[in-house]
Amino acid sequence: MHLCRFQSFALIFLTFQLIFIGHFCDAKQDLPSVLIIIRSQANEYHHRVAKAAEADLNAQIIDKNINAEVLLLHRAWPIESAWTILPIIPDIMRKYSDSYNWVMFLEETTKVDVHKLVTQVLSKHQSDDEKLLCRCLHDNEPTIIHHFAYFNGMVKKFKYPDFDAGWILSSALIKKIGLEWDSEKMQSDFQIDIKHELAMFLDKTHNVKVTCINELCGGGETSDHCATQFHPSLPNCGGRIGIENVFFAVKTTLKFHKDRVMVVKNTWGKYAKHIRYYSNVTDQSIPTINCGVPNTNAGHCGKMEAIINDAHDQQELREFEWLVIADDDSIIGLSRLIKVLNCYDSTLPLVLGERYGYGLMSGHGYGYITGGGGMVLSRGAINAWKKHECGCPDIATPDDMYLGVCFSFSVGVPVTHSPLFHQARPADYSDGYLSNQKPISFHKHWEVDPLKVYKVWFEEDDEAVLGENAPFMPTPPPEPQPFPLPPTPLEVPIKDEL
């Protein structure tokens, strides 16, 4: 009798359990599914940051039983062109478009509430519509970094995605791009600002305009409606190195000694403990040194090579862990630069700055650090340049591009990108984009007051950290996390299908 009652109770309990599990699974199936791709880099520090972001996202996915998957870009697509996104869309289409309704791209430090994303954002949109969802940016005026697009006065009406806030492609749009992708039809050899170029490509090739949504947030916004957040902060990696560990080399020429060089000396240059001005003549009033290379109207590879040779060969320069090569119209925040450099290992080959690309839409080009925003070389990079005999083919060869060629193809360690370096003036960037960051550099004196640019963006921090009344106080860095490093892109064959 008691046994029968127990069996009946057990059967009822099992029935309710199966019903509960069924409803739970149905709830998961009813929610949109999403593939999340973190735009990570193979560099040791960036790999570590991306792994932490991946772990946080996976914990949310498991906790809320969400149909989602997280990938690291540099591991899933270990080719140098992957950061430009478009060349890997066909591969994403083949592998994932039938499994996920949406594909979301994040930066390494973008914060995401995955449950809010699928329940309050993606559930409002149809994945079978061709859509790109994003926080929208727009230019205030035609700018050189966007090839002076919309010079007809319509520049503010053209919207493009804020990558920092995260951006999302529907499976329908993934399939459309993937099926019609033809790298031979890409007209531009240069990749400068991928987010703007992506929006232009979708608009002109597929007649798709971005869809602006306010749940993807940037600029430090923390409102309740935000499914993503991005905070304008610098990394905290301790303070093992200081300004005394960095050698600054400024490329200049005689005609700019009295204006551009004076700006450097009166702004960021006065905080640099070790700085040289490399010119085509010796001028004791500055002083500059004649580096033995005639001035050229463009390129300046010979001058860059002379600087790297000095940093490698001269005994008094070998003690420096870092070399910063700047133009005479570069405007740099040194205290922020030093804070960021503490995140990297100077013994490893590293070329750091704002990354541009050449020929990457074909899948066979290379990235390079654009020179105006400053090119940072580790001691390991200086040694690698010499070891692999990366001599300039001509003194007028573009120095920044040839540096990229050397490290991509000879050294086998592509350049490392930081969005905090800038090739152009503050006015050339969207207000929304700049609200996401604490910049390290800008470039150009054209139609701006460079003294004012430095004062507005960098002076307060430099004075507080590097001024006479605030000596640099080294602090120990945090313990590194033991994440295994993936192979660098050039150690893996480029996929034929990409």
C-alpha cells in the first residue's frame, strides 16, 4: 500500500519536473540566438583582456541558459585581415548563419548584459530582415580619415556604428554579404576607419543603412535601458616603468624648426626626459641633430631607420625599454602613454599605435601603425628589426607602411592596435567616438591651435603626473593571468575560402 503511494508520488513529481524542463527549454528556444565575436588581438596583454571578457560572457550565458556562443576573433580567424571584418563574413555565413539569428561584434572592454540584450533588444527585431543594429555615430564635417565623404553638406545624416558600444548583424544580412562578397570589387586599397568604411560598403553595395538603437550605450552611459556599456578609462597595469624608461625621437626638418618643433618643446616635449629632434641639419638652438638623411617630401623611411639604428647601436640609448617615434606635428599625452605602456612586455617584439591596413580586403595585405599618431616600438621590436635586416628600400619609402611590412612578413608579429592614438585632429573624429576614450595622441596643426589641443586634452594629466611637484612613483604591477597564447596570424595559413 505504502509502496504504491510512493510510486504514485514519484510519478507525479517526475511529470511536473518534465513539464518544468520543457517550459524552460521552450523559453530558451523562444529567445533570439546570438553569436558574440570579441575583436581580440594576439598580443599577450590583449589576449588576457579578451579572455576575461569571454569568461564573463560565458558565465552569463550559462546562468541565464541563453542560446549564445562567444568567440575570440584572433583565435577563430587567425589571419591579419580579420580585424577588418568584411573578408571573414563568408566564413561566418557558412559556419554560423543557420545556427544563430544574430552576430554581435564587441571590443575587448565592451560590457554586455547578455540577458537584457536578447530579451529587450534582439527580441524587438526580425533576424530575417537585413539589419545592422548599433549606437550611431556621425561626423560633424567632412574629414580626411573618411575621404571627405558627403562634402555636399549631408555629412551629419550619414550614420555609422560605434564599435565600442557593440554592433549586431542579422543572419539575413550576414547571408547577403557572404553570398555576394567579391574582394576584387573593393575599390580602396587602404583600410583607415573600419566602422565608417563598413557602413559605406553596406549603403553603396547593398542599400542597407544602419539601424540606430539606444540600448547599445557608449561614452560611460549607465542608464537602466543599456544592454551594453563602454567606459572611457585607461587600463590599470601598475607603474613599473616611468617616463625615464622611454626614448622619444621627433622627426623634423629645417623649415619646421621655428614653428612645429617649438610647439613640441612647449607642450609634451618638456615632460620627456629623453628626447631627440632628428632633422636634416644641426641646429644648436633647439638642439636638433643631422641624422645624415636628406629630407624628402614624403615617406621618411630613411629617417626612421636612422632613429631605430641609433636606439639599437648607441650605448646610451640601449637602456631604454621603449622608443616612441613622433612627427613634429604630433600632439601627445605622455602620462597616459606611460600608463598604457605598463601593460606590455618590452622584451617582446611590439609595434603599437593606431592601426591602418593596406590590401587587407583581399586577405593578403598587412596592417601598419600610422605615423602621425606616434609609433611605439618595444626594445624587443628594435632588436627584431635588426635581426631580420628590415632596411628601408629607399629613404622616401613610407616609413609607417614599411615598418608594418617588416613586422607582418619578416618578423611574423603584426602590429598591435590601440584606439587611443589618432592620426588626425580632434575635429576629424565623431564626438560620440571620442566620448568613449581618454586619447593618447592627435596629429596635425592644420586649421587648429595645437597649443589649445594639448591644453584641452592632455595638459592637466601631464602636469599632475609628470610635473615638477608630482614625481613619478612606480608601483608594482598586478600578477599576470596564465592564459595560453594562440599562434600569431602569420604562423597559420590563410584560409582559401576567405
